Amino acid sequence: MQPAVVSESESGSILQLLGKIFPFLLTSDNGMFIIRKLAHFTEYFILGILITLQTNMEVRGALKRFLSPALLGLFAAFIDETIQMFVPGRSGEVRDMWIDFAGGALAALIVLAIVNNKRSKRNY
């Protein structure tokens, strides 16, 4: 819900920090774009971990254990991008929504793989 100026300033700070580790970000015309899209992915990756951990014990069936957090993440991304349409200088982007979904879905897959691996080890 930050105005574009504030959001770009924060992204610029992250770009400078990561540019010390990955100098190509500073020399590339797409450095800011990459940082902003990685932020979307990372934010929803963390959300995906939290949602999956929360719903894992309540939902039965492997497919539902994945779909529940993935669809909740997609719904959150939809709401987030819709809110951005009403913030000065920002816009809702379908591409960002899919990047968000990818982060949440990947997190769900990783968490479920770890949880299922631990369960199978306990059964032996």
C-alpha cells in the first residue's frame, strides 16, 4: 500500500545492497525490474511456507494439502494486486500475481516434501 515513490526507494536500497554481491544488477537495465520481481516471489514464498504449515495438519489428501495453500496464496496475490490499483503511482499487474503464485506454490511443494519425508521416516 506504499506509494510508488516509497516503494521504488526501498527497492533501490535493496538493489544497491545486492549489487555489491551481484554487480550485474547495477550494470543491467533490468536490475530494478529483477529486484522487484524477486521481492514478489520471496514475499509469497514466505507466505506459502506459513500457510502450508498452518493448513497441513487440517487438510486430508496430498492434492488438497497442496491446493489449499496454493489457492490461498493466489487469492492473497489477487487482493494485493487489486489494492495496488488504488495506490498513487502503482498498478495491479497480472504478471505479478502469477509470480506471487509461483513463489507460494513452490514453497508449498518444498514444505510438503519435507513434511512427507519426515512422516515416512517415522513410519519405519
